[in-house]
Amino acid sequence: MAIDLETPEGQLFKLMARNLHERRTGRVGGRQWSRTVAATVKIRPGLELLSDYRRGDPPLNKIHQGWADYVREFIRMGRLNIAGLTVSSTRNRMDLRDFRTAAADDEQGDVAARDIMRHNGLKTKFRDLHDDLLTFGDAYTLTVPPGSGEKYAVITNEDPRAMITLDDPATGRPKAGIKIFRDDYDAEDLAYLYLPDGKIRVARQKGRSTLTNAPFRFDPKKWLFDDAKDLDIGRFPIVHYRNEGGHGEFEEHLDALDRINDKIFNEWWIGKIQAFRQRAVKNLPDSDDDGKEIDYTDMFMASPDAMWQVPADVDFWESTPIDLNPIVVSIQKDLERYAAAVSQPLHTITPDAANGSAEGASLMREEHLYKIGDRIDRVDPGHAETMSLAFAFQGDTARSDRAQIEPIWGPTERFSLAQKADGAAKLKDILPQEAIWTDVLQYAPADVARLRTLRGRDLIFLRGAGGAPAPDAPPAPAPTPPEPITP
């Protein structure tokens, strides 16, 4: 059945398909994002462009047409993937370990939630989600009920370049969503339209893909709803995550990244050019004693066994190399400014900073930890909602209460073994043993049960080997005296 744009579903489909295309390509109302667009026009860089920066493949500088084939390969070698380091330095410290729910005795994490995490591989999926969030400013999870014969709900991390939601302006919660992707095997585009009531409609378009950088064109005659694939899962399954300000970590610093890459290119390009110094010869005669013009084409060949014989008044000149230290220092200063702007420890992008002052490094690390804490607070509700959907689709209504679901995170700062041992020794008479295991020694909550078992075995072994006194046995009852014999 072809899409009818006169119906609410048809209008919603077209609106969200346009929104997804414009967000992916960086367009608003037919205008393309660029650095020359006036600041009053609110156009964000496209997700494809941000992905290029994240992968270390930002756009190359404009090159004169006649030089393009010769210079482009050198410009590529002058790029440093600083955007990727900006994302990974924060993502690597966002370590989601477990969930607490309404279940009893789940202080160290709910076993049922842990089973869902293992079944779906959420450790890595949530890392990918955090990567998308810090790169694009948005991230999405999709949760669907268990398949036939399956026990656990299915949770996926969705690429923001293929999915977008329509959020309620009053609550900020998504009320509709769409996912459009290319099926290369069948040579068609597939679209999943997620409606507020939990219904899912599937549409397809044969032929050339709509996932291009061209201006958006929607042809309802080419898109067909596939009624046979419609689903009704009873609850809206998409969770929308938003980063601070709705933008990625480096999105507002693209100019700084381009400037740093340009200076890096200039540094190594000047060094490469200087390997071939300019040379000149002064006072060479144009003709010999017989008046015949002298051909110097092959005369001054630079080889180990070459010897040049020239008149006494001939002078050789060679260009002086340019001092690259000012350029290197300028690059270092730009890296420092960028690190301060994104609250990133400088040593993560330039190893030389490891030799800086301890106080300065501590201040930068502290600000970085504050930023990580902020990002964790922002994704907490989304992870709780995702796990709530999974429990609801599995029929576990007690655990699906979102208000009772609490993500458990690993430490944002890791300590050395010596620091952990010192802290555990000092706090052993203050904190409970399990708190020392998790908060001081930084074990995951899932390890507590294993540690408790191993600790119990150690105590039994020590007592049996005489290394520790056995607990005192209760005193035996006094023997009853015999009754006196009466004569």
C-alpha cells in the first residue's frame, strides 16, 4: 500500500524522514551548513561530517585545481585525530557495571538485570552508545520484546545517522520515531515508523537510495507500506539520550581542530621542502675563452665522487633552513587552549604535557572528572528507561518500575594497587568489608559474591591449619551427681 500523505501517519513519516535527512547532512530549510553561514542561522554540522572528524578524516583544505593530484596526499598526512581522542578520553571512564532494581537483596546489582546485560552484550553496546552521544550529541536505544522461544528482550544501540525521534516539547520525551537504512542485498531502503501507541509500521523503497547528501526529495509513490510486517508491541520502544547542549564534545571546536591540523601540515611540509635547499652559483661565466656558450645543465651533478672545478671568483650560495621551533610551540599552545576548552587532560593529546607541573595536571584532571560525572548523570535516566522497557517486555512488572532502577557505575578515576592497598588498610576498621571491596579496591559489584566465597574459604583453611584460633566451643554441662543410696 502506497503512503498516503493526507493521513496523520503519512504526514508524520514525511516530516521525520526530512528531519533525519537534514540532521544527517547538516541542512535546514534547503540551506547547507558551512563556516560562511551567518551565526544567526541555526544550522548544525551534519552527522556525517562529525563522523568524519571522529574517524580522523576531516575535510581537506581547498586546493588549487592544478595542484590537487600532487598536494592532496600530503595534506592527508598532516592530520591528527584529536576529535577521536576527545571522545575516547571521556567514554573510557564511563563504565556501566550493573543495575539495582526493586528486587530484594540487590545492593550489589540485580542478577536478572545482569542476565539481560549479558544476553544483549550491553557492556560494549553502551560504550558504543556513549561514543555516539559524545560525538553527535544524540544517541538512541531500541528495545523490543523477546522473539518466539526467547527469554530476554532485545536491546540495540541505534546509529543517530539512521534514527531520529520527534520529542514532546513539554516533557522532552520522544513520542514518535523513525529508522531508515539501506538493505544492499535487496537493493532497497527500509523505514521503520514507531508510533506513540507502540505500533510499528514498515515501509520500503526500491531502486536508488535516498540516503545521499543531495537535497531532500520525498516521493510518496516510491515508498510502500508493508502491512505484513506491521507490529504492535504496546509501548513506545525508543529511548533518546541527549548530551549537554544537544551537541557533541568537539562540535563547537571544529575551527580549532582545523587550525591545529593546518599548523601540523605546515610544520612537516616545510621540513620536507627544506630537505631540498635552494642553491645558486654566482659569477659563473656565460662563455669560454673561445667565446662559445657554456652549457651548465649536467655540470654540477651531486654525487659522492663528483669534483667541480670552477674559476677562482665563483661563489656558491645555499638557502638557510627555517627555524621550525616557533611553529612547534604554536601547535603546542593551540593544543593547550583546545584541551582547556573541552575540559580534557593535556597529556591525552600531547605526551609532552606529562612533564608539566603536578598542580596544573591535577587541576585539569579534576575538571575532566567533573565533566565525566556530568555526562554520567545525563545518561542515567536513559539507561534506567531502557532497562525498564526490557523488564516490561519480559513481563516482569515489579522490576520494570523505572523509579526503582539505578545504574551502577565503575569509578571514574582508577588508582594503583599500592594506593588501593593503603586505603584498604586505613579503612578496615571504619567501612564494611564489602564497601572496601567495591569503593576502595574498585571491584565490580558482580565480583562481591565470588570474593565473599573465597574469603570464607581462606578463613576455614586458616582455622584448620592452626593459623587462627577456632571459635570457643560452648561449655559442656556439669555432670549430674548420683542420687544418695538410702539404707
